[in-house]
Amino acid sequence: MQLGTGTSHRRLVWVLGGLVIAFLVATGAMFVFPPTDQPQRVDGVLGLNGTFESARAAKAVSLVEQGYARTLLFSVGNSGTACPTVPHVKVVCFVAVPGRTVGEAEFAGAYARRHGWHSMIVVASRAQALRARLIVGRCFHGRLLVVPARVQPAHFPFEVLYEWAALGKALVVDTSC
């Protein structure tokens, strides 16, 4: 009987070890090294709001300043983030309803349809890139590029944990535009 118990424990350790490895690989692929894009000329840039807003704002403004687009859609959220001004660029600041990525995507998709956009860059944090592509892609059907903003490495563990839950919500709750 002892032989079977030891074998069961080893099997359990192997299964748990495999699950941990699968979780770490999935975390790396989806949130640490997600598919992102190089900036290209597009019709507009969407700057998402949220935690670590200054990095996203700086990246979105930098992209339009470099000439990748002539329009910046900038989500100011409820945090009181200031609406940027960029010379020779149309800046449209908005508060998303609902005040989440899905609300930002709905606003951007509607704006893009009204203005005949065929391409857009979304600026998100690296950990949010996969979820941003999924949600914005439900509302905007043109060429969608996701360009990440740099976030301090110390903040990354929090972001990854948040994104696991937020991705689950995007797949189960926020499923339409």
C-alpha cells in the first residue's frame, strides 16, 4: 500500500508542477511578451486611461508628435487627467461610458466610423496589450495596431495580476461592443 501512496504523491507533484509551468508560460505570452506592433501611419491614435496614466499619455502624445496620425483620441477617465495639447494635431478628449476599456473602445469605434477611419493605433500598457486588442477590435474593424507604453518594472506584478482578472471579464462579461 505504501508504494501506491508514494506514486500518487509524485504524480500530484508532477501535475501541480506542470500547471505552474503552464501558468507561467501563459502569463509570459499574454502579458509580459504579448504581440505588439511597430508604429505606422494611421488615421488616429487612441490613448487609453488607467493606472500608470503618465506613461500612456506620453507615448500617445509622442506618436502623434512624430506624425503617425493627425488625430489623438485621449481618454481622460475619472481621474482628472489633463487633456494634452499637441500643435497641428486634433486632440479629442473624452470620458468613457462605462469608465473602462470597453467604454473607450465603444467611443473610439463610433468616432472612427463617423470619420471614415481605416486604421488606428491603441496605446496601452504592455500587460494590457492583448486585452486592449481584443476589446477595441470588437468595436473597430479596420487595421488595428497596439503600441505599448513603458511601465516601471516594479509595477509589472500588479499589472499582470490585474490583467488576468480583466481578461477573464473581457471574455465572459464584456463580450460585445
